[in-house]
Amino acid sequence: MNTMVTTSDGKSMQPGTPSYQAPEVLLDHKGGSIPSDIWSLGCTILELFTEVPVWGIPPDTDPVMYIITRKQPDAMELFATKFTDNYIMTKMLYMALNYDINKRPNALEMLKVFET
């Protein structure tokens, strides 16, 4: 996958792999932040456990538009099916991959999920 993406304004290039970038980074052209890093971590964990790409972006499709029009990463359904009895990991991923930046946890909050 390309690691440079044209931003939604079509005028500038933004470094990074779109499949792992948080929606606010893709849409608002913001740099990295703790919430955007948590999103990227969630994508990485999801891909590691499912062994499939996080997003099933069809060829010749704008990755930015594809990602921002979805309710959740494509691989989440496979994860939920494959790990039905792993409530803690599923909860952690749903927290990390929340489109609402204000509801995304920081790393310590994610670790607290393992305490329950």
C-alpha cells in the first residue's frame, strides 16, 4: 500500500499508510496525537490477530474516502467472529477504533481493560 496519500483537499501530500491512520488525521490533515496513535495501534493489533488487512480497500478506490465512509474497519467482523470468547480484546479494539476522538482511550486506559 502507498505510504503517501493525497489529502481530501487534493492539494497536499500526507506521509503515512492510510490504512493505519486515524480518521481525523485523514480528514483534518492533523499530525499525530495520542488518540491517533491509539487508532493506529488498534489497526495493528486487529491485523495481527485476524491475519488480513484492516480494510478491504478495492483496487482503484481512494483509500481515504473508503475509510471515512465505514463504521468500523472491515476486519472487525472477522475478529469478533474468530475471537467470540475473548471479550477483553474485543472491548479494547472497539475502544481503540472509536471514530470519536474524544472517546478513544489513552494507553493506560486501554491497559485497565485487562484488570477486569
